[in-house]
Amino acid sequence: MKLGTFKGGVHPRDGKDISKNTPIKEILPKGYLVYPMSQHIGAPAKPIVAIGDKVLAGQKIGEATGFISANIVSSVSGVVKAVEPRLTVSGNKVTSIVIENDNEYKELDGIGERRDYTKLSKEEIRNYVKEAGIVGLGGAGFPNHVKLTPKDDNAIDYVIVNAVECEPYLTSDYRVMLEMPEKIVGGLKVVLSLFKNAKGIIAVEDNKPDAIKILRKAVEGENNISISVLKTKYPQGSERKLIFATTGRKINSSMLPADAGCVVDNVDTIVAIYMAVCESTPLMRKIITVTGDAIKEPRNFEVKIGTSYSQLVEEAGGFKERPEKIISGGPMMGTAIFSLDIPVTKTSSALLAFTKDEVAENEPTACIRCGRCVEVCPSSLIPQKIIENVDGLDNESFIALNGMECYECGSCTYICPAKRRLTQAFKQSRKSVLDSRRKK
């Protein structure tokens, strides 16, 4: 069987064996929970509660302020103690609602009620997704109701479930596949009901044979859903490469998946859609991998959004050795953090703690023009040439060399024998270009 794939990419040590065999463990938060109003791409939500207000689990506390925005829902019952700027993974302080957990977890009326999606209109389904505050849970954070509302429903040919999880060390999506296959298929059927011409594809890398077996069993009898087994390679799970590997269609930075007749959702996002539409449950939880050689008991947790990262470390047995580097997310595209006093948000995927900071140990040297960065770039760019212009702060040349097609996967930096900080430089240049465009 020929496996779907793409040109380029790398094969870093996956590190998944550390946590992949640990079932998801639900943990309840302690003390205060923090809900940043910006947990998604687009306009921040607007706080609609005030200090002293009592709230219930499932209650909307932040309201979307535009079409490309998302609601924020309380994951616990308790009392609002503050509405103030709080530190986030980005290093910025964001307006946040702080709620003191009363440890009773009283829910809003109607939470958990069963619904038959086949009796709902498209508008009702999209509205339930919007009200639930669902965004892309794979890390991008794009408001999902927007993704499910393309210009032309009839132009959508494929709904692709991204179950690839190609980032090293991350195993949360893998555990979702093993433990919640019915909800994955159920959520996919909900989305397919919006697009009468679409077929469903669940894309999984071939390094997850047990998950593939379980999903194949779950889709038996479903004529409109197939399992697409892809070659294990990073960044197989990137949206552009995933669309190409499963359908042969191509998109670039100026296009949306819908322009290629596709809708792509992360596997846990699909579960969240099922829970919102079929179980009347808004987005209140995340599945998080806590791992790394500095963690005593690496595993996967189901946590309430708003829970502090420090509690995640505590639940994983604490540090067995003082870490030199802590990352929110995966090692390829995640963000190094300097504090654990940061809340879990909708886009949190993992917390990694390492005893050594390998990046800091390797000082960059001069480019030796080996061309390896060109060979591995999934966007077919020439990082070696682009970095010359980035170093000179030449945005026009950066654009001319298609630098905006970079999606910061980190493959070039990973493979570079000179240890040059290519991805970091491209990220700064892309931000500079986007900022200048906004000003114009």
C-alpha cells in the first residue's frame, strides 16, 4: 500500500514512547482559574461578567466580538475574583477573567442533554459550535464556526480529520483516538451533514497501527468515511501538507482549505464538536501531554481550561531533576516559557520539561551552504537564501523569495549543521511583514 506523503520534511526522535501508553487521567483544578480573553485567532472576546459574580460550569463569561472571534466558557463553578491582565504562553499579558473555584462543579442547566444532530438545521449546528467556543485545538486556534461556514457548502468535497500528531513527544491525540473513537466518528458525521457533497477522511500516520485498527473498526458500515494512512514524517500534520497527502490538492499562504474544497479539523476538535452538538457540552476541557526527561511521571491529562501549568507538573509527580528548558507545545513549533504561572488555554497541547537546553548548548556558526535546509523544506523554499535577506532586514526581498510561504515548522533549523536559528528569524520577518500590512 502506497502511503500518502509530501516532498521534504524530517524525522526527529519522536519521544512518544514516554507517555503514549498512559491512559488519559482527569484532574480537577485547585484554587483559582484564569481565562484569557484571547485564546484564538481573531478579535479577543469581551468579558461579560464582573468581580463578585457567581458563575456555573458551562456558562459563557467572554463573548465573541466579531465573526472571527470565539466565546470563552467557564470550566468550573465559583466566583469572579478579578478581570485583569495575566501572563500567557506568548509572554504577553492578556485581559483575563480570574475565577475562584468553589469545588462544587455546578453546571449550567441543560449541560449534557442529548441531541439528535440529524434533526438540526445547518444554522443550528453552526450556532451550537459557535456558542460552545470551539476553536482549532491542534494549536492554531481558528474559530471553528468560521471554518464550518465557507462561501459555498456545495464546493466542499472533503472533510479531513487531522489525527496525524506528527510533533515529537505529543501523545494526547493518540490517546483520544484509542479512547474516544465513537466521538471522533460522531463528530465527523456532524460536520459531514453540513456539506452534502463531501466525503470524510481520517488521516493517521503509520506509526499508530493500534489507533488505525480501532478507527477502522469504528467506521465499519460508514460508506462516506475512510481512513487514510500516511507516511510517518514531520510535518505531515501541517494543514497544507495534509491536504496534499490525502487529496493531491495544493494550497498556499493566500488560500484557505475551502479554496481547495476541503475542511480540516484536528481530531480533538472533532470530538469537541460532537460534545457541543450531540451532548450540549461547550468547550471546557483540554487533553494535555506532560512529558520530558525532567518529569517524574509523564502522562496525558484531561484538564479544565484555566488550570495552571504548575498543577500539571504537580499531577505528573513534579520534577525529578531541575529542568533547563520548559516548552508549551511540541519541541518543533512550541514556545519556551519561563514561568509555570500560566493557564491552560484552548490551544495548549503539551508541557515538556527537559534537563538540558540543547538549543542553548549549540551556538550558531557560519552557513556552510550544504543545502540540507532546501532539501527538507516542505514549502520548497530556499532558507539559505532567505536568511541572507532576513539578516539585512530586507522585507521586500523576503517576500520576493516567498518567505511568507514559511509556516514555521522548524525543519530547516532542525537539520542545519551550523545550528542557525532559521525558523526564529523567519518568524520575526513574517510578523514584521504582517504588521506593516495591517498599518497600511
